[in-house]
Amino acid sequence: MNILYDERVDGALPEIDRAALLQALRDAVPDLALLHREEDLKPYECDGLSAYRSVPLLVALPERLEQVQALLRFCHQRGVPVVARGAGTGLSGGALPLAKGILLVMARFNRILEVNPQGRFARVQPGVRNLAISQAAAPYGLYYAPDPSSQIACSIGGNVAENAGGVHCLKYGLTVHNLLKVEILTVEGERLTLGSDALDSPGFDLLALFTGSEGMLGIVTEVTVKLLPKPQVARVLLASFERVEDAGRAVAEIIAAGIIPGGLEMMDNLAIRAAEDFIHAGYPVDAAAILLCELDGVEADVHDDCERVAAVLAQAGASEVRLACDEAERVRFWAGRKNAFPAVGRISPDYYCMDGTIPRRELPRVLEGISALSAEYGLRVANVFHAGDGNMHPLILFDANLPGELERAEAIGGKILELCVAVGGSITGEHGVGREKINQMCAQFNSDEITLFHAVKAAFDPQGLLNPGKNIPTLHRCAEFGALHVHHGQLPFPELERF
């Protein structure tokens, strides 16, 4: 069976008798919890990208490894697609189920198996929440560095699948940089170990290949993460700017000065006002943009770096630079940033969160481009950036109840991602491709590269049963979408050449 790798995959699949499949699966795995009634399936119809919805054929809720193995073997023998899901907080439709497939929910695998302070690692099951790892490691003065804004809810298995980041990834890296080992099951139920307890392992770096593969190569069953010592001290500077472009340039100048902050975040005025109204973080609501710059380490180094960064910010045109006066204010500054997404949800019926990455030097031009697109499409855009590593999250505000607004939001989102590619960036930084960005994969990669991606997928999953329809488009789809490749420096719309 050759399944098409685009969102029309359901149409390419044969019809499946739900009742017959349910009975056969119950016979094969008698103690496996299965949901099959419409009212039980409905809550699983989408992940955090609720614009795309599809009710699964069945939902499986295993509690033991043997149940997952048996389910995978059952589906492999019968050619039934399987989509894995963790906490469902993903923002690219990566866990969007198939109407003719089984949704495998790993949420009940939620135990922390080991915290080893001597080795500075933790072994956890995939359903463990990101924040729970740091909470378990805190008594030993350790923590897990990647901190997505959804860390209170998102699971580590999903973090591995999407290669999640967070506000501190500039200095401490993405999920892939903080893993030692991952235990997985193949589509045939075979157990594999990728990586090792050592800092390196022989052979191909399959751990890096698997991280960010969005559930297309295997199912995560256990994760060994690195733990870091908590910094002795952390200080946050808040800089206000009267021009968004000046804030963008200041980011590049901080890095050019040889300073690597723990976090370097940017918000524009619309995001500032929404966050301040929601969190009361103490943000200057009249500023066109703010930068939050956190410096951590030993006291003497942090003190010197704060002075250097303050000087760079002033030179770059900051109208005000404030140092958080105590730990409580530092926490408030970050609370405003980490709650920017829900805060924007309070000022618009709907919003569409994008995720692209650009070279830091291109921040001013891309911000101008987003402003031009906002005016062209008649939709407001609130900009929130992991500015230090160029990962931006434009939030496109719209009302899905108004005819055509969702389509306009999707259109402007696609243009923003194409702009990222044109200036030498990427269509994703931490949210993954999923269902959302499959068209823009055609802009990012040429036909030979996409063919190679299919070959890698086929090496792990020859029948294409694991999360089909995500991440990798067919060449036929790329031909429908248009040009296969947007060349670096070739902007996707001439009106932005002036920027």
C-alpha cells in the first residue's frame, strides 16, 4: 500500500469497518483501553492548531509497553495508519488524527523513572510534562533547560517529536541538544535504543535524525534527558524602543558583542499591551517594542554582562533600559512573555500562531515585510520573537466566524514563511511542519531533497503507516502548489524588495 504524504491521505485509504476493527483489536489486545463512541472521540479531533480537525476512527490509551507493541503489530499486519499523540499542545497539526486511522495516545506513560544527580540525567516516560522534570530535579539543584511556553502542559514525548525549544534555547539549545537517549518502537513493534548514556555513541546519529521527526519514524517510549545545574544568579534587563526596527538591530548587536544571553526575547506593541493587560508584568505599554534579555551564571560575570548589554541597548536606540530589581520582578517579566499567546487570545476571537526562523541580521527587514502583509490582507499581527536565535512567532488575529478570514489568515501565514525562506531562514523553528506547513516545504526544499526525505521515511516505515499526511509533501503536491524552491534572496512578492 502506497499512502500519499499530504493532507488528502484519508481519501487515499480504503474504507475500514469500525466495528470489525474494534472487535479484532479487542481480541488481539484484550486489556487495551479503546474509545470508539463519537462523543468520546470528539475531544481528540485536533491538537493546539484547532483550525484543522478530523475525528479519529479509534483512540487507543495504552498503559504498558507491551500494549503499544501489540497495537503496532496489529496495525502493521492490517495496513491501518497510526498517529501518535502526547498532550496535544502542538501548534502545527502534527497530532491531527485520520478518520481512517487509530490515534495512539501516550499520555498514560507519565512516570519519572529516575533522576540521577551524579550523572546529571533523568529517565522519563513520554507522557511526563516538561515542567515536571525540572520540578523533580530541583531538590538536587538541577533542571531541564528547554522551556516551551506550554511547558506546564506539554509532554516530553511531544517535545522530542517536534524538537521543541523555548525562551532559553539561545544559550542552552533545543530538545535535540538536551537528550542522551530515546527508546522507541518501530512500526512493527520492534524496540530500538537511539543514543546512549555516554556523551556520544557509535554509528550514525539516529537520535538527531529521530528528534523532530514528528511521529513518522517510530513511537517514543522512554527519554533520557540531560540535567543542568541551576545558574547561581539570573538577571533580566527590559529595554523599550520607539521603533521595532531598532529593537531588531539591537538583537544582532548584543550577539556581535560576544554576549550569549540565557534568553533574548522581543515583543511588539500589540503583544506588549495584550500581555500587560493580562499579567500586569510592568511592561511599558507605549513602547513600539521591548526586548527581554536574561543573563545568568556567576555573580561577577552577570554583573559585568548586564552593564555591557545595557550600554549596547542604549547605543542601539533604547529609550529606557530597566534591570529587574528582584527575583519577583524577574519572574513577572518572564510571565508576561510566556503568557503572550493566551494574552493575545483575549483581544481577538481567534489567532493563528506562525513559527519561522530567520538570520538575526534580517529581523528589521522581515518585520517591515510582516507589517506590509498585515496591511495588504487587512489582519492585525502581534509579533513575539525568540529574537536571539531568530525564531519568530507572528500571531495573526482573525475571526473565524467572518467568511474568508481564516483563509486570509492562512494566506498571510504562508507568505510570512516564504519570506523567511527568501531571506535565508526556515519555515519552522520549534513547532514542526505537521499538516500546517506542508505547502511551504515545497518552497524550502527542491525535488531531490524531498525525494530523499521520502527515502528516509521509507527506511523506517515502508508502508507509510506512521502519521501519514504530515511533514513531507508529495512532488505532485509541490507541482500543484507552485515553484518547488524559493531561492535565497528572491523575495516571494516584489512589493517587499524595497525593504
